[in-house]
Amino acid sequence: MKPKLLLSASLRASGTTSLFYTLWNNKYGHGGLWKENEYLMFLQSPHLYEYRKALHKTKKKFGEGMIRPWVLPQNVFMNYKTSLLPYSAEGFKLEKYIAYYLDLWERIKGEYQSTLDFSNTQEPLSEKFMLSIKDELLKHFDVKFIMIVRDPISRLWAHSNRMSACHGGEPQTLIKEYYEDPDLVSYRNQYERYEKVWGEDKIKLIINEDFYTGETQGISEFLDYNIRPTYDKITHLSDIKDEIYSNWRKIDIETWEDAFENMSWVYEEFKEKFGYIPDRWGRHAIL
């Protein structure tokens, strides 16, 4: 039987860190050294490696070559030597990615059900690229994808807050730059790209607002494993997160209404694709 590899197909600021923690804490999956190694993105777009390397120099590190999510306790990760991330973009090879997860599986298979790659990449994986790696990945792994989505405006506002805190600027201004960027805001585009390449039985859509109020049946059935909601037990917060989130801003009515006027298409296309709009989406986000 092939080892399992569960990858995130989610967009940034969707709630993947708590989902990653929940899967780890349920003894379902383990990512090894990283929640987000972003290796496939670098393999697809090597030019992003140097940019990301420079960006990471300004962030708090927990070890050479890795950045861990602020909210995750360090014992979520394994500490062992690995050559997954090379020192130059020329070193990115699919064989290294496969070798990393095969090695990880040998380390965790007595305790966990699957390996995890929850990279929220800066540049979405293209259909062409995924087709180029599909056969080789399927040769070694039972591959599945999970896509957690949250209210489109709430997610974009969270992303704008994060960009504001890390790089400057006002979130009310930044959010407007993303309104019509399908790579950043369109759930249907993202979902259909993975669905077309891997098949509809290989990807599962999870609604953030339902999952984080205790609805885990959908993901449990998809993974064939009982997932209990344990995300609320994350207690380790770093000084960096405390500093940034102390300045986190709540969306105001005026910004929300402007966002909805410009992003109503995101809700409409979601309904066209999935047949409904989640009950907890929309104006409730600011009420």
C-alpha cells in the first residue's frame, strides 16, 4: 500500500494553520520539518526562491532553512537533517520532494496515517505544472488535496491586515488591490484547476466557518479517519505574533460594503459551482 500524501490546495489566510494542527493533534498527519515548505512552488517557479529567501531574513527563524507558523508549538515539527531545500534554485528536483516524504513516512508510519504538505504558495500551481508531476507523485503516493475556504471578504481582509503589518500600508487600501485578482480571490478557479488534474474524488472542500464551529464530519469521511476539533488547544504564541496581532484591525462597514460591491462575483461563482452560499458568509462577518 502506498503512503498517503495530503496537500493543501487552499489560498492564503484561509485557516490552514489550525487545520494543520488539528490533523497533527488527531494523529492523522505529519509534515516533518515544515507546515509550508513551498517546494512545489519553487519547482514550478524557481525565480521565487531568491525572493522568498530574502523575505525570510526579516522573519523569526526556528532553525536553518525553515520558517514555522507563529501559532504552532515546536513539537508539531520533527528536527532532523534533510536536503529538501537546496541552497540554490538550480537544485530543485521532484525526486528530492518525493524522497523527503518517503523518508518522512518511514519515520511516522507507526503513529500517523499520512504525510502533509500544507504550503499556501505565493503563486498558484498551474494546471500544466501539476500535470507534469502527477504521474510521478501517484507512482509513489496516495495523493489527496484539501481546500479550506472562508468568507471571501473576511479572508481578503485578513490577508490585507497581514500585508499591512508586515510591509506597511493601510488594509483598507490594500484590500482594493486584490478585488479582481482571480489567483487570489476566486475559489472556483482554484478548485477547478485541482479537480481537472487530479479528479473530483481527490479534492475536498471544507468551509472554514463550519469547521471551526465543530463540523468535522466532511473531512472525516474524506480522509476515512475520525477527526476531532482540537484547533482551540493551540496555546503557544510567539512574541512576533503578539506584536503583529495587537495591531490587527476589524473591518469597518464602509470597507465591507465597498468590498462586497466589487467582490459579489466571487460569491456568485461559488454558488454556480457548488450550488449554495454557506450560511455564515456575507454581512454576518461585520455584525
